[in-house]
Amino acid sequence: MAKAKTHYTCQACGYQTAKWLGKCPDCGAWSSLLEETQAKVDEKRPAWGASGGASRPVLLKDVSGEVEARRRTGIAEFDRVLGGGVVDGSLVLLGGDPGIGKSTLLLAALDRLSRHGPVLYVSGEESLRQTKMRAERLRVESQSLHLFAETDADRVLSAAEALKPTALVVDSIQTMYLPELGNAPGSITQVREVAGRLMAYAKRSGVPTFLVGHVTKEGSIAGPRVLEHMVDTVLYFEGERGHPFRILRAHKNRFGSTNEIGVFEMKGLGLVEVADPSALFLAERPVGKSGSVVTSTLNGTRPLLVEVQALVAPTGYGTARRTAIGVDGNRVALLAAVLEKKEDIPLVGCDLFVNVAGGMQLSEPACDLSVCAALVSSLQNRPMDPHTLVLGEVGLAGEVRAVGQVEPRLAEAVKMGFQRVVLPSGSARRMEETKLQVVGVETLSEALRAMFD
């Protein structure tokens, strides 16, 4: 009998070599190469790899360009992140920390999608009884939801071919395996090959397929990075452990924007949509306290009002600390330098702590002015007017630059009861009439006087 061929595969990037190496030459990871058997592929197995496309090249002009039909799951926040609904034949990868709500969300989505026909939930980690207990807790009462506790990918695909579901969930991709490969489930080869078979099945049959992915200690989805390139959409569940609020964010989406977010709250009956996130993030805002400023950030088409908090305290060490949560730390250091150089604000001997309440991430420069205002408010122990909104990008020369899409931001502020807004003069000149008192500023000095004098 011929000896089976083996090779060594990096579990971090998928690099393959004929001999073992202590360090991967491709990604630099140490002790990440594991021995795997290069099994022969059975030519008699079902041709799951058939893509279902044209058997010959076709002209671009001959391809129909209709808009992809979408099916709504009935979970508005989930549909928003997906780009308006589920696209037929799409492959969606959902990642997140253990216990954050991935399986709960997909089981609730299948319950609603089952109104269009049978759906299939494949569990590789739970028994049928465990899944049933969770479904009862979530009050899932669909008569067309089929459960299948299996880890053999060939059996899963055979069951899907026989059932012809309108949606398929595989929980999780790291538990699936192909017997002919001979490698352990969760290895690079198994994850890549199983995902490839499921992708081919989704494209050929038009069945939207959802994959649940484990997350590593670094916060990325376990398995090769090629897995994220194979799927159409990559979603991440974000949220602090012990905190009831969850944020669903798209890191890749071929059928929609990656700027949209969905906000959920974890309760006893599962995930509940938060229709008004601005009210949620401002619900526990302290009144009459220094270091608290409200700004507006855009996530796709949705404006959100968030609270920026700052704490400035004399340092007890030789080097002052600069700690930022929810804001880029380099951006905070830059803004602190502008305040020291241009406004003579003494921050050199102080520790700076900046936090965005509610676990939000501020990535746009339109929130610069709010960070500066929070730092000055905390240093001078002077509270901001609780009904004032702050917007603006701060440059290195101390100028306040215009921001985009002011109208939806201010409309959200009016809805939340704000009465005044401090924003760049360039944005104030271009905006339409609003119920807010508008204070246009051109420099950081003017902004600080308008907010504190």
C-alpha cells in the first residue's frame, strides 16, 4: 500500500510546506505548522463543487443585470446591517465572542424566514434537545424549521439537497469536516474545504447560507483569512461581557454598505432590537458633571448621538498617560497637543482618559471638537450645557473644519430635545433651516468660548 502523503499547514495563514518549521515563513507565527494528510479525493462523491454557472464563457452584455431580490428576516436591525435583507445565494459569516448571541440571532431569523418555506438549522455543537430548549426560551414556534445535529459536511449537503430549504444555518463552521481529508475538524484544510463546498451549494441552489465562526483571542474569526474572502458578507457581534447591549457590524458586504450597524439588547427572551439607539446611549448621562459632551456620529445612513467622556487628572508618574476607549488613541494625543500649543491648555503633566459611553466606536473626524471640549471641561471642572451638541473636525493649526451630512445629524438632535449646536462655520453656511440655535465657529478658540463663556 502506498504511503499517504503529508504536508505541514500553518494554522494562522494556511501556508503549506513539505517539512516542519518552527516559524511560518509567510505570516511569522511560531509553532503554528501542523502535520496534515493529503488524502485522495473520491471521484464518485457528489459534485458539490459545481458552481451552477454557465458551462462556457458568456458576453457581459448577455448577462441579466436585475437587482438582487431580498427577503426580509423580520428583524429590522439585522436587515439593516445586511443591506436591506437576505440575498438569495449569499454566504454570510457571523462571528463574535462565545455567548454573545450569534446562535440566538440566527435561530430567531430562521423562525421568521420559515414563513417562505422550510429552513434548516445544522448544529455541530449542540444536541437536538439543547437546541429545542433554546428555541422554547426564544418562543420559536415555526412548523417549517428543521433541526439537524451533524458534523459531517457531506451529510449536511445531502440533507440540504433533499430538503431544498429556503435558508440554511451551519453552527459552527469549525465543527464541520469532510471524511476524505483525514484532518481534524477546525483545521485550516477542513475549514477551507467545507466553506468552499457550502459556497458552491449556495451559489448553485440560490439558498442563502449563514455560517457561525468562532473567534480567537485576538478578536478575529478563527481559521484562514481566505475564509473571509470566500464569503459574501462578514458580520461581527460586538459587546462587553456582562453588558446587555450588543452591536452588530458588517466588516464586509458585497450587497450593501459596511457602515451600517444594528443595536440589540440581550434579555431573558433573547435579543431585542433597539429602535432608538441615541436614547439608549444617552439614558444614563450624568447631569451637571464636567467632562461630558454629546456629539453625533454617522453609521451608514443612521445618525447616532453619543456621549464623549473625559477625565483629566495630575499624573503620579514621570510620563503622563493617554488612554482612549472608543476613540483612536493617536487622535486623542494629537488633539491634546493642539490644545497645549494653540490654546495654552496645560495638559503636559496630566493623565488623559477618554471614553465613549455605551461601547460605541468613533472613527470619523467630525467628533474631534467634542473630545477637545470634554478634555477642557474636565480640566477646568466646568460642566457643558446638557442641551448643546458639539460637531467639528479640528486641524493642527487650531482651525475647525466642516463636516458632512449635517442635516440628518441635527434632525436626530432635535428629536432628542437638544436646543443648541456648536459646529464649523463652513457647515453652518451650507445647512438648511433648523429648530436648533446654531453657533458657527472657525477656530478652536471660538469654539471653546462659545461652549464655556
